[in-house]
Amino acid sequence: MSLWESFTRAVYKETVLVWALGLYGT
């Protein structure tokens, strides 16, 4: 796995996590 791929996956996972918390946390 390349560094860019791991970075992209990390950002994607964090974005989905924040979005889910924001959606279901209200």
C-alpha cells in the first residue's frame, strides 16, 4: 500500500466518522 493510498483511506474514514456522528448525534 502506498503512502498516498493509506493517507486517502485515513481521511475518508475520518470524514465518514465525523459525518455519521454529526448526523446521528443531533
